[in-house]
Amino acid sequence: MYSVTGFQVKVTPKQNSAYKTLTCSTTCILTGNPTYIWYKNGQIVTDNTSPYSVYSNAVDSYSCVQGQSCNSVTYTKRTICVLKGSTVDIYCTYVGYYATTSTFWFRSDKSTPEDLTRDPRYASRVDYTGTYKDPITLRITDLREEDSAEYRFTFKTYYFEWGHSFPGTTLSVTGLQVKVTPAAEGQKTLTCSTTCTLTDNHNPTYIWYRNGQNVQDNSSPMYSISSEDEDSYYCAVKGRLSSPASYTWYKKNGGHYQSMTGPQHVFSQIQSSDSGEYYCESQNEMGTDRSRTINMDVKCE
């Protein structure tokens, strides 16, 4: 006769001690010599003994499973900060003891977990990639500030469903703000700031725009101007346009430039008349930026 049991975490205070004991308990005695894996805030704790000691004032979330025959979800990063209008990839790996029947990502602020691919707010903006035991990726494009939330991954089997309350990855989406502070006499300083530190881009290069035109000689988050300056200034981070841009290619044709739309220009049947000078221009609400000019010489045999 076999008994099926689940795991519970029991908390026992230690007398005259700053610690309390967590015990991974079952409703029946497990056969063999089981080992345990402890999770703190959804992350594996390397010490895999039971009982497990923690500080009495600890407010973290703890869970336990048995040995290697366990279900688990591990997130690569707990917090991510990215710019509005950009794309983010959130990673995790999962192990399910039984074959899964479904997997999806959801926001923790929903009362009932809802697959992001079915949420109209994310229409055409989310994509899932990855397989069992390999990194599972949630990709969100064209990020908006209202996308700031904690994202969690869950999976279901015929016998088990991964807990929806376990912590996931918290995403913060920030815009760029220009703050003005007085500086030396007759001067004021503009500072390009974000509400959180950008992930994987701790030392970004900033681009300043004056009246929609790129200020070529400044890549600092601070920019000094005259206190009487009434021009309009914006800032951006190099390589991270704040919103989707439109792209246009230009070819010099005689004394003027001929325009071709799109980030790529494909020559279906290239010929010598395609020789000339080309450059690309990108534009969004922050302004316009232009690439260097390249010269293409087509020689036909």
C-alpha cells in the first residue's frame, strides 16, 4: 500500500536564539533517505538539509521539495529596468516531475493568472520561446510604462500545478526625464534621468537634442546651457530609442537626394545606375538622427 503526501513548511522558534527552524514535513514517513531542496524567494538555497535555520526576523518566502525529483522554476534575474519603447527578454528555467500540459507567463497583479498572450494589452507584443530544462524566454516589445509589473511563469501537469504565489521577475519600465537645476551664474544644468538604474547598461551614452536636432558634441547625462536659453531640449540613450522610429534611406541623385523608406533597402536587380552616395535617417518624437554617408560603386560585367 502506498501513501501520497505533499510537503509543508513548519516554523519552530528556537529558545534564547536569534534563529527559527524551518522543517520540511510530510503527512507520512518517506521511504529511503530523502534529501531536500530549499527555495528562498523562488531561488534555490544551496544548503539542502531539513530542518533549516533562518533569522527570526526573516520575512522572506521559503518552500521545500524532495531531492532531485522535484518541480522548480528558477529566474535568471529578480529585477529588470528598461526604457520605454524598447524590448525586454525575461528568462527562467523550469523542471517538472511530470509531463506538462500547459505553460505560460502571467502578471502577479491579476487576481486570477491570465496567459499574457490572451491579454489584449499585450496584443502582438509578447512571444514565448524555449523548452523544458532550457531557458524559457518571455519577450515583450514596444514597452510601455504600464507594463511595469512582476512577471511569473507557471506550468501544469495532470497531477500538479506550479504555485502562482511564488516570486518572479519584477520589470520596471522607465521613460527619460530632463531635470533642470541652476548652475554657475548665467548657467543651468540639464540632467537626463531615469526612475531606475538601467539593467545591462549601467554606463549609457546619452544623446541630446535641441529643437529636434541632434547635439553632436555631447554624450553626457548632463548638459549645460545658458540660463536665458529658451530652446527645447530632449535626451535619449544611444542604441535605445525611446519609441519605435521611422527609417528613410536617401541616395544622392544629381544635386538632390532621392528617398527610399524602411530600415533596409534591397536592390532586386542592381545596376550601374545604382552607384552613388547613400545615408540613412531615423526619426521619432525625440528628433532626427542621421548616419554617415557611404559611397557605393556598382560595376557590371
